[in-house]
Amino acid sequence: MGVRYARDYSLIIEELAAALSTIEGASEFFGMDAGDWSLLPAGDRRELFRTAADDIFYALGMEPSVSIGTGCVEYDGDKHIIKVVDVVKVTIINLV
């Protein structure tokens, strides 16, 4: 099926990576505890989130949602959006 989008892919990934970085416990997605995660330089953390955003984007083409930390990422094909949900906060990423 795949995620349908009309916006520049790199912009979508940047927005998705930024939203992922705000999820509590996201370091667990990379198999790291909070202590190890805090030792990584900020640039390395950003790059890991960009890579995760790319992987999650493609996973959403096969699965309706992907869990990460205390949150999840959901694709709504009817509305052409990706929702990043972390407990009470929802970030919307427009695909068109």
C-alpha cells in the first residue's frame, strides 16, 4: 500500500524526527536506557531520530501504527496525515 504524500519527503522526515524526539522513552526504540542516551552527542541523537523517522514512515505503509517509547505514530490515509501521539500530546504532520 504505502504512505501517500505530496510534500517534499525530506521535510516530512524532518518534522517526523522532531516529533519523535519529544516522546518520553523514545531512547528505548534504539535499545538504549536514558543514561546511555544522555551520553550521546545531540547530533548523533538527531541522526538516529531521522533514521527512525524514515523507517517508521515506511512501516506505516504496512501497519496502521508503530509504537515508540510511551507513544505511537499513526497514519491516517483518509486525512493524509501522520499523527505522533505521546500520552496527552498529539503532533500532526501533513503529507499534502
